[in-house]
Amino acid sequence: MTTTVADGVFTLSQSEKQSLLLPELVRLTEHHRNHGEAYARILSATGHVSGREYREEADLPWLPVRLFKTQVLKSISDDEVFKVLTSSGTTGDVSRIFLDKEAAAAQTRMLSKTIQTVLGKQRLPMLVVDTTAIIKDRKSFSARGAGVLGMMNFGRDHVWALDAEQQPDLEAIRGFLAKHGDQPFLIFGFTFMVWLYLYELARDHKLDLSNGILVHSGGWKKLIDRSVDNAEFRRAFAADTGLTRIHNFYGMVEQIGVVYLEGADGNSLYCPDFADVIIRDPQTWAELPPGQPGLVQVLSTLPESYPGHSLLTEDLGVVHGVDDGHWPGKRFSILGRLPRAEARGCSDTFSAGAA
Amino acid sequence: MLTPRFPAAANTTPDELLASVTTEPTDGRLTVGDDRVRDFLIAFSRQLLRPEIARRFPELGSLGFFLRRGEIAKSVERLHDGSAGSRFVPRGLVLHFPPANVDTIFVYSWAMSALAGNSNIVRISNRSAGAAEVVIETLNATLADAHPAIAQTQRMVTYDRDDTITASLSLACDLRVIWGGDRSVIDIRRHPLAPLARDLAFPDRSSFAALSVPAWQAAEPTAKRQAVEGFANDVYWFDQAACSSPRALFWVGEPDAATAAREEFMALLPGIVAGRGWQVDAAMAVEKHVATYGLAAEGVASRVRFSGNAVAEVDLVSPEDMQRRWLGAGTICHSTVGSLADLVPLVRRKDQTLTQFGFSAQELDTFVAEVAGRGIDRIVPFGSALTFAGVWDGYDLLREFTRQTTIWV
């Protein structure tokens, strides 16, 4: 298979990927076993002894992604820690991801390569569908702020689409379009905000976004309540604003540097060459064939500094097909999130009763 | 604003509620073991034991059983009221804060307090559902033929988060009963009581199980099967999250025999669990993986094994690693010790129930004496971990709900 520049890091067929990724993932399993006591103990307790043979990606051990919220899992010494990434969870507990200098550089490099697949090498003028307020306090910014800041590297001449009160800033957007609207430009934001603040505004004021490339992420939960799914999102933007180059992506702090990116065909996410997904039946844990929804396991060869190369997420997804889309490999969708299990025991705190 | 659920009535204020609940009822103040209350509880029990209710909500069947005429009589007799120069009298007004999630505990707590002759205000969760709703309906239905003193002195209400209501009710009551969680207990205790009043608190507890390996070896196959069935009930009811649900299972005996016994026991469990239709959904399965892998990461678990999603087994590195926190429904932490005496130093005040198989009364009595108050309020056979009793968390409820007046002639 020939690698074209245009396809960037989305080049490998599923069988090519299997043969390249599997030995790397096995090496990473051994690497993290040898460099992280907690991970070594988990492998030992779950029967993954050193030297065990793995014939397929699906045979590899995985960690539940929430374990990064309850345990310190790293494969570097304390003085090698260069950066600790955190993500806030819905329950207030936080994932901690430890990077050394090399890992931090690698994740930035691979993220760039992935995003450049759709943006090209040049930095484009960038419209950020958010408020500058979220990155003002650099000491305490949120996962949302970190996401915005990370993406800002891919643009130039940034304009914020929302003012400090989180209200759409029509004048700022108009100014941006007047200056850059006749050539390719980048739009970035969280899916829900892009819909709520940019789409409705652009429709109502007949803004022309036809030269834009929209990159967005953050999940569909809030939009599903408004009966907007990915297909409707794309249709409405195209019909009402002319925007057709839309790339949703899926990623998580626990696999920093990996973005599963929506292809130009729309409605399918693709895995970059250094990553893969497996959909598992949550009752049998067996890998599910295309078309059957289950829990999403993410695999990546990037994590060298922490054991994040094989993670079971709490997201539900489905593989639509293999080697049959815009890019080779698996194409899939995220369908939603597993609810958090709740106990109905007597130690449950009657919070209203504590009033 | 308070919403009276039993007897169902229009919204009211704390002052109105307190004024009416403490007014002297028709035919005089309630007494300990009052016939008006007995009759009501017995009628209520009959309703709960109707097959259409007991079949749908087994826990209401147990409750109905607990409130039968004979059981009530036994509870009252246990006080030996009026003998040897002592007379038990009601405390007055009792305020109950039951847990949100165990549907029926509020009924036990209230029923014992009513039987003690108290006026009662029970704060029902506005999240209540299922069995709790059936209880309220049934109580209201039973009221039609009841003595008017019941409706006047016994109240169940809901109210939204409101410190001022909790504060005014707390200040007015003679006994405040707080169930369900350390945080609830601490939060509610912020509100002062009247000088003569007191609290009865049931905070977070934890429980474990122990099995005598020699007794297991000697048991007939049917007895073994019964033991595993009982243990399955103890573990899977309330998603193993009740205070009395065992989380660790100690194999007491010689190591080799213990291993063989465990294999035999655990070979039976998944089939029994499946036979009951108890399933663990994907969210719970993930919860169990997070919890058990976490124990492995911490060096507490030497082995983690799943038999389907329903049964997770953890081998503890040492008995000292006994887990007291919830690890998801159907997670059993195994450890082997030579004798019950080896468990003595492990017991903490927080430990509530020891669920046991195969020990003699003598062995258990010796164990309790050696534990010497470190913890454990209750020892029950496999299958009875969640059976409510009039003595709970070390308190004889009917005695707690009364005052003792001594008479010296």
C-alpha cells in the first residue's frame, strides 16, 4: 500500500495495522510491567504472566480507564515526570497521566500529524468557538481549557466566537470572516457549543462558512436531547452555512496524543496508524463484529511513560466496517456513555435528609 | 413545606405537624405495647403477607413476618415490663431519618418505636420507590379500620432539602434516630436536640463471613448447597452494599483443606446466582473491574478472577487486607486463616455482622469474648445477613425507644 501525504497517519489496512501494532503493544505491555509496580501486580493477579503469547490485539490485557482516577500508574521515576495531565470526571475524581519529556513531545508530534491530515501543514486562521475566559487562569484551567489551548497551536490569528459572558460575539465573528472567510480557515470548539452558539448564529445571520474546516469533539449527549445526531449536524451546517469539511474526533486524556478522527465521508471515526479500537461485549468481553454495539477498548502505541496502551473505556460504540471507508482500517462511532453503577445499600447518604 | 405521606394529607408546616402529633389522642396517651398500636401493626402485617405483595417484594414478606401477632408479643415480653420494680414508658416524640435506598428499614424502626408507645415522625425519602411506595399505600389502606390514635400520633412525611425543618423537628423530639451513612449522621447531628433528648445513630458499617473448613468437609451435599445459596442471598441482595453484606470470606482451617473447600464452594456459586436470575450489568461489571484491579495495583490482591460478570473473586495477600468498602455487586475477597482466634486482632469497631457457617455456639461465644468489644454486633448463619432483628447494631431497639422508670417501695 502506498502512503500518500494527503492521508497523513491514516494509511494502514487492518491486517497491516495488526502486524505492526501487535508486537509494539506486546513490547509496551512488557515495558510497563518492568517499569511500573502497580501495573506489574495487576498483570500478575489477572494471569498475564511475563512471556505469555498474544496472537491478537484482543488477547492483550486491558485496564479500565477509570483506574487512572484511583491509582498512580506510571512507568517513569518521580524525577522524570515532566508533566501531569489531569481530567475532571463527572464524580469529581481526576485522572492523572504522567509524561516525561519524551512522551510529552511524542504526543504533541503525533497529534500534529493527525490533525495536519485534514488541515495541511500551514497554520490556518482560527475561529475558536469558546470564550477566552476559560484559558485566562493558566494555573487552574479545565479539561476544556486544555483542549482549546492544545488546538490553538494548529491555527493563527485566533478569534474567540464568544465574549467573556459566554455570549456569541457576532461582530467578532463577522470581522473574522471579512478578513479570512475567502480562504481556508479553521473552526474549533466543543460539539455542543459549536451547535448552540455557532450554528444557530450563522444560520440566523446567513454567515458563509463554506471555506471553513470544523474540528469538534466532546460528545453528543446534550445534542441527542435536542434530536441532533452527527448526520443532522453535518446536514444542517452544509445546508445553512455552506460548511461541509467537518471532522468530529474522539479522544481522552488517558490516551493523550491520539485522536480518532472523522473522515471526509462523514459519520465514521477512523484510527490513526498508531492506534486501534476493539468493541467488546460487556457480558462475555469477547470482541464484537462490525454492526454490534459494545464497550470501546482503545489501543495505542504512544504511551511509553504510563500503562495507557490498552484501555477499556466506559463509552459505548460500534464498528461500522473494516477497510471499506474513506481511510483504511476500522471505522466506528461512539454511541454514548455507560452510566455509573450505583449501589442501593444502606450506607447511601440521604443527602436531602441531611438538610 | 412538609408533605404528609402517611396519613396522606395536604402540605403542612413543622409547627402544625408538631402541634397535632403531640396532642393527646382519643382514649389517652399510648403506652408500651399499646393494644391500639398492636392491632394496627398486626393488620398491616396481614396486608404485607398477602401473596400478591409478598411475591413481588420478598422484603415486604419478611417485614410482614416480623410484625405478626406472635412476634410483636415476643418483642414486648422481652422487656419484662412491670417486673422487679421497673416499668418501661414511651420516650415521647421520636424522629426518624431512614436511609434513602434500603426500602424497608424505616418501617422496622418506626414499628418498634410505635410499639413502644411513642409518637413518631418519619422522614421518607422523596426518592422512595418500589417497596417503600407499597408500604406507604398499604399503611394508608390499613388506616381505615384503625383506632384514630394511630393517624394522630404516627406520621410519615417528605420534604425537600431544608435545614430549618430538620432543625425545628430535631429541637422538638425526645429521640432522634439516624440511619444510613456517616455523612448523614454527621450532617443531621449539626442540629441540636433538646437537653433531655438523645440520638440513636446507625452509621456506615461493614461485615464479613467465615466458614469452618472441617464443618464444610463433614457437611452433606444438601447442607453444602444450602450454605452456598444462603451466602448468595447475603452477597447479592442490595447489590452487596448493605452494612450487613459480607465482603470478605474467611476460610477457617488447614490451608490444603481450605483450598479444596473453596473450590467446591465456588464451583456451586455461579450456577446458583444464575439460577436466581441475578445479573450484573455492564456498568456494574466495569465498577467491579475498577475495584478489583485497584486492589491488585495496591498489592492487596494476589489474584483477581471473574466467573462471568456476576462473580468476581479476589485472593487477599493477607487476612489483614480485609476490605470494608464496597467493591461492586458480587465481589468476594477470600482469605484463609487457621482459626477464629486469628480473626480477633482484625476486628474493628466498624465491623457489624459476622455471617458464619459451621461453627458451634461455644466457638462463637469464645470468639466474641476474645474480640472483647473491638467490634461485631451480630453473628448470624449464612443466609441471614440481611434479616432484620429487634436488636440491631448492638441496640435492643424496644429498650432504646423506651425509658425505664424504677420503683422502690
